[in-house]
Amino acid sequence: MFFSTRGGKRGLIVFVVAMAALGITACSSDDPSTPDDDTSSPSTRAADADAVEDLVSRYWAAVVKSENTVDANPGQFDDVAEGQVVEEQVKTARDYEKAGIRRVGEPEITEVEASVSGDTADIMACLNEDGWTAEQDGSTIKAPKLGPKPWGAQAKRRPDGWVITDVRVPDGAKEC
């Protein structure tokens, strides 16, 4: 077995189920929209891409805070995400709290790419969770090191800035 916890298999099962649920929701999108025609200037597109890349950093900071402190307050995702993305993250924090699980450390997000078209942005990055471990009731949950893997999201421009509206794994569009 690759795990060892004081809480036994129950903790690992809850952790794996929660991670699988995130993976399943990350693979789906019910937004059939197509990209808008983009007539913005190159400097505007570059500024938008920079803003979306900054959004990725702020989004992951909120996710890390939520899972490391087991904070299910949806308000911490204000200005970075909305809808199902926030609901899934709040559910994960609640599931972790019930099982006595919390994350420790943080993931490494690299090679962030943002493709902006009008008020929509497709985001791709490499996500490495090897340094973002978990513990249950104070004991480390041992998990295999999987290395970097593709991570993706869609963001939409709102009056106050960009927010992540869908998290999904890109289909073969990114090698990490």
C-alpha cells in the first residue's frame, strides 16, 4: 500500500473521492459558447492575457487557502471564480473538514498560457501537486508522486475583471 495514516483507509478514500470529483468536474463543461470575434488591439490582448495569468495565481491562492485551512467560505473566491467552480471547491473543503483532512504546502503551477478572444479566455497550465500533500487528523496521507499534469480553465470578463467560470483538463492541448 502507498499510504499510511492514523485514520486508516477511510481518510484516503475520502481524499481520493474528493480528488476524483474535482477531476470529473474539471473534465466537463456545460458551456457550449463559441469564442467571440476578437477585434481588439494586440496591446489590449496582451494586457488581457496578463490579467488572466494573474487571475490564475489569485485563483490558486484561494484554492490553497481553502484546502489548507479547510475553509468552506465561498467569499474567498470572490473576484476569482464563480458558479460551479466555487460550489465544487466549497464542497471539497466541507468534505475534508468532515473527514479531518487538510492539505499541506501548495501546488506548483507553471507554463501558464492564456488565449483571449473577446470576453472569454481559455487557460492552460501545468499543475504539479507533488509538493501539496495532505494529512488526516495530523498524520500524513502518503500518495504517489505523479509529477506535472495539464490543468485548464475558462475565464470570462466581468465588469470588475476576469473570473474563472469552468475548470477542465485540456484535451491533449498541453504537454507538461
